[in-house]
Amino acid sequence: MTPQTQARVSKWCLRHLKGSPALFKFRSAIVEFRKGTMAEHRYQQYCGLARTLDVAGDRWTLLVVRELMPGPRRFTDLIEGLPGVSRKLLAERLRALENDGIIVQRELPPPAARQVYELTDDGRDLAVAMTPLIAWGARRIGERHATDSFHPRWAGLAMTVLADREAAKGVRETYQFLVGSCAFYITVDDCAVRLHDGRAQDPDVIWTTDEETWADISSGKVMPRSAVTTGALTIAGNSRARARLGKIFSRTEMLGRAQAIVERSLA
């Protein structure tokens, strides 16, 4: 049924079935039909951009990929990391991404024995392709509004994308961040900068703070040095490693890199 035919049938039913149980059933059928057609590739254009949007253009889809970039996540982890998404809609997005070969489900061995979602090779390629988008958004993010949700690892992901690779040359260190109840760490291995969930073994530097302070540091509202002075942030580790962390993740340098990434992608 084409959209035009669907519209004509809908109008006829609204006129002739008003108030009847049949109308309710018809409307339910239309809703299910729309869900089915929306889940399929929508643009039907022989174009690379259209094909990308077929896979990743729906609301929440790229954010699901963002959540999986550091590694496998459980369904409950994804719900926590995507404030505002319903369980039903998330399940639909995961199913669509799995059908498109972007993610895969995997069963962790005992003692974990739990099902997780993770990116495929094609999904990781999509994550890499998102880098200029993250950089473009970083230039436009502005100040955080009271209604904006925030998760500490989002800032950690931006740090890995915008890190100063030149400053990271020859560095092989691990930086742990303990932000409220959230724990993640960043590994630097000679220009390769990656985000990981959880706690690292023997990190070179450990930052410990609360979520609000971390959000203020991430936005530039508060400088790390000021947060240390007030006791809102504690930094443990070798002084040279601490200095290297500060240089690799300098906010000024990261904003400059965001501009450079966007310009390079347009060149």
C-alpha cells in the first residue's frame, strides 16, 4: 500500500466507521503498518548519504552507537546511558541495528553470564565516521542548560575523540576517572587514545570527583586547578603523568582540534 492509497483509505474509514470497534482495529493496523515500513530503508535513493541515513538516521540510533563505542553494554546499561528513550523504542533500534549488521548480541561466559550488545567491525567503522560529527557538535554545545541530562562518560568519549595526538606521542599510560558512581578510564598508547568502562589495573593517574563538578570541568565553567583547591576534585598519581594528562586533554587544545577535525573533513 502506497502512502497515498493509505491516506485515502484512512479518510474513508474515518467517515464511515466513526465510533465503531472496527475503526479502532483499523487504526491499530495502520500504526503497525507504519512501524513496519519505518523500520525498513526509507529513502530508496541510490546515494551514499541516503544509505547512511537508512541505517543511522533514526532518532537515538547514533546515540546507541555512542554508548557502545567504549565496549559491550547490557540492555539496562543502555537504558541508563540514554535518558528519555523508552525500553520499547530502544529494543526496536537495537533490532534494526542488528539487522543492518552494525551491532551483535553476545552472551558473556560465567560468572557474568549475561547478554550484551557490541559493535561489529562495520559498527566500529560507523563510530569512526561519527568523529567529525562529535567535533562539529563540540563547537556548538555552548553552556549546559538545567534541563540537559549528563553522563560522565559522555565527556570521556569526547576527550578521546578530541585528545591532542601530538602530545600523546610516545606516551603509554592509563588515566582513571571516578565520577560519583561512574567509573571509566582512558588508555593512551602512543597516539591511540581509547575509552573503557570500569576500573583499570594500576592506573598512572586517578581523578576523583562528583558528577556536578565533572560537568562543570567538562563545560569549562570550572578549571581543574580550582576544583582541586576547593577539594571538589582530587588527583592522585605521578606528577609527570599528571602533567602529561593535562597536556593531552587540555580543553583549549581539544576545542582547537574540534575545529581542525571539521575543517579537515571538509577539505
